[in-house]
Amino acid sequence: MTRIVIVGGAGRMGRALVAAARDFDVEVGAVIASPRSAAIGQDAGEMAGVRRLGLPITADLGAALAAADVVIDFSQPHVARDHVDQCALARVPLVLGTTGLPDGIEADFDRAAARIALLVAPNTSLGVTLLRDLVARAARALTDEFDVTIVESHHRAKKDAPSGTAIALGHAVQEARRRPVDYAVVRGGDVVGEHDVRFLGQGEEVSLAHRATDRAIFARGALRAAAWLAGQPPGRYAMTDVLGIKS
């Protein structure tokens, strides 16, 4: 059974991961939060709204890595570089779902990937993974006469804008052609996540979209990715690899 460490355990995604883990062939070995978090010492299961697990939330990632098969990190951008370095040093594969990452961190990813399997995913939804592939195919097939606009909507507390997912979808377009992509951002209410990619031509439009109605989809995708990544050699991976999609 794959033993996972969840980093960012006090947040929305951390709690969703703990709750969803019972449906997978994985064991939650540790749940990590910021040293300043009020969740430190609380039971991870109770925090997630499931049964008591007898697993207190801690702030000691180093100790947790000693018995980990893989890490899932949905914490904060400013600690991402440190977490990547710690996982690389301990040779523990990492699924990094944190968005709004700092500039220059790609070099850290490349160094880490020489030692561990590393999967960086701004969105771990299986549906969004498929959407990105479809967007790339559409961008290759449609001519530059089609303008591209990406509209993304999220809950009012989301800080990064446009979202990491919207940027990834934009990259999928720009890998196929050089024309710029326009972004429109909506923040409000408790919207889990919506992404619409619109190819706007003369007299016609092609739209590709994804709607998330339950945060658990991201947790399930991340857990599936972690279980898969734990058995991979060092290198850079993507959610398309988990699904076996060859673009």
C-alpha cells in the first residue's frame, strides 16, 4: 500500500485529500501544516470531517519523509521551493498542486527531477487533464483566423489570477501557435472552478469547457496521480502521463 504525506493539511484541498484517501489503496502516513496553523495537534480525520484517525497534524515534513512513498503538496507558493528541495534530498516523489508559484522555480523543478519523480499540476482534475489535450488539438487544427479567449471563474478567496489552470490551457494553445491568448477572470461566491476556452472565428465559435462542482475531484485526481507516481523513475511528469494520453 502506498504511504502518502499530505502537505497543506489544514486547507481546503488538504482536508479533501484526507477524506478521499479512504477510497484509494493508500495510507495517509502524515499530514503537515504550517507551524503557525491552529490545526497543529488536531486529528487529521476529524479536521477532514471523517472519522478520527489517530493522526495528529504536525509541522515536521522532514520527519514525515523518512517513512513516505510519495508526497502530495497543496500548501503555499512561498514554501514550494523548500518543499521541493526537501523531497529531492529525501528522494521521495512529489505531486505539487500548489498554484501561483514564484518566478524561477522551474530550475528547481529540473534539479529535483534528476533525483525524484516530480509531477507539477496546477489542476489535478482528470477532466481538466483531458480538456487541456482537447484544447491543444483544437489549437493545432484551427487557423490563426480564430481568436482565443479563456474565461475562468473561482471562489472569492482565490488569490492568483488568472488561475494556474487557465495559464496551463493558454500554454496549450500557444504551443501550437504564436498568437496571444486573452484571459477573463471572475471571482465570487463559492465557485469551485470553471474554465471555458473559446475559439472565436468569423461566423462560428468552438467552445471547450470544464465545470467543477465538487472539490473532491481534485483530491481524487491527486491521489490517483500520487499512487501512480510512487512507482516511476526520476523525471518530470504531467497528469496526461497518469491518464496515458499521448499528445
